[in-house]
Amino acid sequence: MPNPKRVTERLFQSPSKYIQGPSAIHNAAKYLQSLGRAPLVACDKIVHEIAGKELIEALEKANFKVTHAEFNGEASSQEVDRLRQLGLQYSSDFVIGLGGGKTIDAAKAAANELKVPVAILPTTASTDAPCSALSVLYTPEGHFDRYTFFNTNPAIVLVDTSVIARAPYRFLAAGMGDAIATNVEARLCKNSLNFGGGLPTEVSVAIGTKCEEILLKYGKQAYEANKAKVVTPAFEAVVEANTLLSGLGFESGGLAAAHAIHNGFTAIEALHHLLHGEKGKSRVTLRQLYLTCALRLVAFGTVAQLILVNATAATLDTYISFMLSVDLPVTFEQLGIPNVTDDELRAVAKLATAENETIWNMEETVTEESVFFALKGADAAGREYIRRTGWKKDE
């Protein structure tokens, strides 16, 4: 059951401060000075060229003593310990995580070990990790290791939308695939415990609703702006929805079937290479491509959850239309698994309904069989919508 200990307290958690805007990195010193004067900046080689040099220059101009720690690409316990040792060696009084999800997770974990504040500066809007008080750690080989939970959220999240606009637009779409699940999942978790161990507050419900409203209203515009690498009001709104609203919404609202189904899809080997064909089209790592793949699966899982709870045809149309407008998958074929078998889908359903999965936050009755049917139903709904509307992908 979603609340076995009958907790009655409501709980909301968030970063202490969130800043977003074009060229925000130029003003980083003003916002970060309250945390200390000797930051450890974790970022990988690519991000160092894109934004790291600019950040370090801005901080050093303001007389910060900066230690640059080149992130090795994997958020492992070993990497976290290496960052911790660097922080001790150079007497760092706070940590900055500059980059994507894995850099962010490693920086949060290292700051927690050092018992110093952490500031997060994401360079894509593909994940809601920047605001949360948790990290996902992997083995050095890239296999999932464990979740780590912290007592506090990042002290500061600073989002430079000029940097975000230069990131590949598939990242923004992937972030929308994750963010569109926020309200769909959280509204089914009203009596389950959130990531802080309390019941959702009314404000977390309102945040999830606003997140969805922004995505449906401005998602397509923001996607096109990102293709043109420009910062527009629609782009700003969607970056905030992907990063802040989705982050607060999932952590204080809760996750349900969409993310459990995403986890279940790891049972299908072919999906591990969903975006492999895109490697080399831009300056991104294969791990980043896998991240966008994973968040696209959350989008499909959202449609499957809607099927699972018997959403109306009109509701399905709303979400499927949005997803197709930003090139998110709504069929098995679009996922890259047109010939997926029933046995493979049953394996997905089995993982999605494993003990302690987020699907059990829902009050609706769920079984392995019902999830299997929902997966097939989601594919059928996507194919029917495309056939009925004559939808074709923009070239």
C-alpha cells in the first residue's frame, strides 16, 4: 500500500534559491557568494568548453578561488570519493555541478560527503535532477548501483538559458517527455508518501498542474526556438517547467506508473541502443543519448498509465498530440521496437510491477497483466491517432 505507516504530515521540499535567465552565468558570483569563496567546479571536458571557462572566469574575476575538477563521465561512488578528496585537498567550501544529469548527481553526492553546500548549473533542460535531494549512482562500468538521498536540496540552482538554447533540441524534448509525466503521476499519489517521506501538499499539486499547462501551451514553440538556438518567452517557460516545476512536482508530489514502466523497459535490449544511430550528429556523448532515450520512454509510459487508469479518448488525444508535436514516441515503432514480442512486453510489465516500484503509489488496482495490456493499448492508441489524423513528422 502507498502509506503503510499511516503518515499524516504533509511535506514540501525545494532548493533554497532558483535563478534562470539568459547569460545568468555572467552573474554567477553575485548569486553564489553566499555559499563561500572557494568552490570545487565539477564539469566534463565538453561542458568546460561550452560553459565552464566562462563560469570560472566570472568567478575568478570576483576573487573566488576556483578548483576545476574534470568529471570523468560516470556518477560512481569512486568518482564521488575522488571529488571529495579534491575538495578536502583544496579546502573547497562549496561544490558546483556544471553539466548534465550524471555530473549533477556526482556533485550533489560529493557535497554531501564534504558537508558543504552545492550549487547546480545545468547545461541542458533534459532532466529534473537539478532541484532534487537525491542522486542516482552507477558502477564505473555504467550499471545502476543505487539511489542516495540527502537531507537538503541544492542551495542554489542557476540556469543559463543562453547555454540551454545551444544544447541539442532533442534534449529539451526528452525533458518535456519526463515533465509531462509529472502531473499525470502526482495526481494519483495523493495518499502516498513523496520522496521526503510525507504526504503531498496542495502547492505540489498546483505545481504539477502548472507544469502540464506550460508544456501543453508552449512546448511546440519552445521546441522550435531550441532548433533555432534562440531564447524566447516560450523557451524560458518550458525550461522552467522541465527543470523547476517538474523537479518540485516529482519530488514533493510523487511518481507512479509512467516511471515504473520506464524502468520496466530496461528488460528490452534493443532499447539500450534506441538513439545509437544519432551518435556523431552533434557534440554529445553516447551516455547523453541514452539519457534522452530513457526520458522518451517516460513519455510512452505516460500514455500507458493513461490507458491503465481508463482515461477518456479526448484526454488521450491531448497527450498524444502534444508528444507527437515535439517528436516524442507514442508507438512501439517510434520507440524503435516495431517487432517487440508479447514475451518482451510481459518482461517489461514484470519489472514495472516489482516490489517497491513507484507504480504501487497509485490507489488503483494494478497487476502485471493489466500493465501488459496497457502497454499494448498505448501502442494501439498512438497508431490509431496517427491513422485518424494523418499526422506526419516534420522534415
